[in-house]
Amino acid sequence: MKEYEIYSNLKVPVNSKIIIRLDGRSFHTLANDLNLIKPYDENFYKVISEVCMDLFKEFSPLFIYTFSDEISLLLDKVPFDGRIEKLNSVFPSFASSSFVIHYNAEFKKPPAFDSRVIPIADEDIVKYFKWRQDESWRNCVNSHGIFHLKNKYSNAEANDKINGMKLNEIHELLFQDGINLNDIETYKKRGIAIYRKQKKITGFNKKENINQTSYRSYLYTDWNVEKFSEKFFKEIDVIK
Ligand SMILES: Nc1nc2c(ncn2[C@@H]2O[C@H](COP(=O)(O)OP(=O)(O)O)[C@@H](O)[C@H]2O)c(=O)[nH]1
Ligand SMILES: [Mg+2]
């Protein structure tokens, strides 16, 4: 019967780095069910960052980036021999279970994430993450805009208004009403990055009677991440 499993040998290109992007399934409904604070729920973000931590510890990616209900993982050593079926089932199910463990709430439905695998050339890594970070900013402006407009208008009117507006117009409207998006927390604008950092450790070597310095890497959740650039990814050793 093995011959019926016709997709099981579908693999990512050998030696290619990949990005796996997970996205919460119908999290709009989940947000309503769990009464998430609008436009940004700090606890939801805390939980998603813990999911990213679990993913990092389990699969040792180079880098993880998250905003809203999506998580992008950059992997250089691809597990499961690069098998797409494995990658697209194990990563999202692992994330879903982690989400449930950390959320610790009464869910109306089991939460799920979808998953896609994106082979990525080294020179496109920065471009990819800049693209997602731009989306995080769009999401930030739009969700603050719609939240604000719904306080003044009916839901339908607010939706109509926001759909006809450009990002800078929403930004300006909020500004006129005393809300300056430049002042809100960085993670709401730029998302959260998880990566390895080096810690300097200085110890005294008794035998040699000297101070010695060594470096140990640790996982860092960056709630204050800068705007993505080539410089940033070089500094954190994700690209050469
Ligand atoms: N209230 C609230 N909702 C959130 C938050 N983060 C994400 N969401 C919800 O998650 C959705 C994610 O977008 P998308 O993936 O396009 O929608 P989906 O198909 O319903 O998962 C948003 O539209 C919001 O409804 C949050 O911090 N607060
Ligand atoms: Mg979603």
C-alpha cells in the first residue's frame, strides 16, 4: 500500500534554506471567543512569543519572526530530510499544542495553525522579513484605525471608511484625534523577533591564575526589534 502515499517523497530543494510560515486558522473568531483586547492583546502576544520559544528550542531555526497570528521560521538545517508533508504537519501541530498549553483558557474550538514552506535564497532573506515587517506596520495602523472608527461610527460605516483610506491617511486621522502611533510599544508596530545572542562570561582560572573570557549563546526575545535591514541580520549572524 505504500505506493499510494504519492506525496511522501515531495522534498524541499537539497541545501536550500527554507522559511516555514504558520498562520492561526480563523483567529478572528478565536479572538472573539477569548475576548481578546482590541486592537492589541498583550497576553495573546506573550503566549505567541512562548510558542516561538518552544519552536526555537525544538527545531533550532536561525531566526523567528512573529506578529499578529503568524510566525515565520528561517531554517538552515531542514529536519525530516526536507519532506514537505512532515514539515507542513509537525510544525503547525507543534505550534497549536504549544499555544493551548501556554494559553490555559476555555477554548470553544481547538485552535489550529496552517503552514507553508518557502525555499529561500540567501539574498532574499532580508527582503522576506522586511516584507512581513511592513505587513506588521500595516496591520498596526489598520487595527488601530478600525478600533478608533468603531468608537465613533457603526461597524459597517467604520469598515467602509477604513477601506477607502491609505495608511498615511489613517495615521493622520488618528493623530488628529490625539493618538500618535509613533508612541505605542515597538512590538505592536514591528513585531517580535527571536534569535540567539552571545553572552560574555568572565571567570577566574585558578590553575593559570588569570581571568578568562568566553562566550555563551542564549535565546533572546526581542520586543524592541529595530527596522529590519541587511545590517541587522548580519549583526545577529543570520546572514554573512
Ligand atoms: N482582538 C485582537 N485580535 C487579534 C490580535 N492579534 C490577532 N488578532 C486577530 O487575528 C486575526 C489574524 O488575521 P488573519 O490571519 O488574516 O485572520 P484569520 O483568518 O481570522 O486568522 C486578526 O484579524 C484579528 O482578528 C490581538 O492582539 N487582539
Ligand atoms: Mg490567521
